[in-house]
Amino acid sequence: MHRARGPAGWGGTWVPQLVGVFGAGMVAAAFFSADPAGGFPPGTPLGPPTSMSTPEIVHFLVSGVTFPALIAVCFAFGRRFAAAERRGWAAFSMVTGALFLAAWISIFAMQGSQVADVAFALAIALVLAWTHPTTLFCPMRPGTRPAGEGPPSAMCARC
């Protein structure tokens, strides 16, 4: 990430911090879990819960910071890949951000809908599948490269 962030500018300054926000949010979400709802886990009544526990409220608030940070990172990497003329990676990054945003909005718009819940679960799987190869193939900062590797515009092996 250090080599990939680039010179001054929005992406160079904010992307590492937004990735940190996402990571911290994922840790916080693990400590403050969501309440059982919608028949999950088995034995839980169908439909949304009638009340929210304190951990559920914190989980909800954490997602309100964590997910927008993640979506911004997807779009920032999309721009970075586009600038490096990696159109496939740019499209993958941008589509991942857009689908995650749409799925996240759908769980609010269609509360209690199993379709929205499944779409959101699939969006989480997609964004987590996106994070690993993105960090392996992220564009390098102009003028930097690991010793002995391709031209300066090459993609880094590890960022």
C-alpha cells in the first residue's frame, strides 16, 4: 500500500487512511455483533427484530463509517487502475464499489427482505474477493518499482 499510494492528491493521502478505517471497522464489527434476525440462526423468528441491543446499535454505527470508506477505496483504486491503463482491473474495482453500494442501500430500502440480505452477503463476498488481488496487483507510484522488475509503469507484486 505504501508504494501504491502515489504522490500528493486525494488518492495518495486518503486511500491508506480509508483502508485503515475499513480494517478498524471490521475488527469493531467482530466485537459488536449484529442481533439474530430473519430466521438466522435457525430458531430465530422470521422478520426484523422488534428492538436493538447495544452491540447491534454499535455494529450499525460502525457500518455507517466502514462501508462508505470501503466504497471510496474501490473507486479510488478504479481510478488508479484506469490511470495505469489496466482497464479490466479498473472496471472490476468500480463495479465492485457500485454493487456493494447498491446492496448496502438495498438492506435499508427493503428491510427484512431475504433477497436484500442475500444480495448484501454476496456483495460482501465480492468486495472481500476484490481486496486480495487488488493489493497484489495495485499500480505503483510513478517512478518507483522493486529492484529488477519491469518498467516504472509496471504493476507491483506486493504493495
